[in-house]
Amino acid sequence: MLHHVISSVQERIAMIEKSQWGEGLAREEMERFAQYLYVAKAQPNEPIFNEGAIEPYMCFVAEGLVRVTKGDSKKNIKTICDIGPGRTVGEMSIIDGLPRSASAIAVNETVVLVLTKENFELLINDNPKLGIALFQKLAQMISHRLRVSDWMLVEYIYES
């Protein structure tokens, strides 16, 4: 479970700068973006979110490590990947609002920046230019992950 942490806009900007989301954004854009985020912590083995939950937010990992897991058809938990600082997890939920397709668990003490679907929509309405830039980053990231998944699926099929 995530625990909200009080932070300043400057602290959130510093976290954005260290992530892939800071690339290509001007300082002023990062400052605007930071106003829509909050900082949260999770202790080791605490869920950041659980598969099947309807919680529309994404997380930017600032510190720590997040393990993404998914239950298979026999209810066995499989590790999909580990997400470290500078990367994101949970982004599909702010686009489609559907139940979580996987779980995310803190491996060690983890600090994340959280962007809720509601705040993402507010950001898009308040700052359309910044919203478009963030949507483009989101689309590129999801496209990349889909391509990697396709490659992994083909490798799995031909190994079997």
C-alpha cells in the first residue's frame, strides 16, 4: 500500500529530471507537471497496486525497485519484470481505466511519484501543449513495451 509523503514542487521536479519523463521537457514544463503529482512510499513487499484492482494511477519510480507480477491460468504468480528508478509502472490504467493487468510490489523501500487519471485529465485540460507532449511519451513507451512483448512471445512460441 502506498503511503503519501509530503513534498515540495522542487523535490518533485528533481525526481522528474531523473526519469525518462524529464527528457525533452523545459524547466517550466517540469514545474507545471510536478504540480499534478504527489510522492508516495512503499515498504518492502508492500503492494503498489494489485492485479484486478481498479485504481487509475501510474507511478514514476524515484528510488527503490518494483517487481511486476501476474497470476497465470493456474493461479501461480509469475514475475514479469523489475522496474527501477527513472521508469514507470501502471500507465495503462490512466488511459483505459480498466482493472490492473498485473500487480506491482515494492522489492525494497520504494519512493514513487504518482499521477492519477483525474490529475492527468486536469493537466491535459489546463496545459494542452504539455498534455500532448506527455501523451506522446506515454504512447512511445507503451508501443516499445508492446514490441518487446511481441518479441518475447515469438521467442516463447518457438522454444516450445
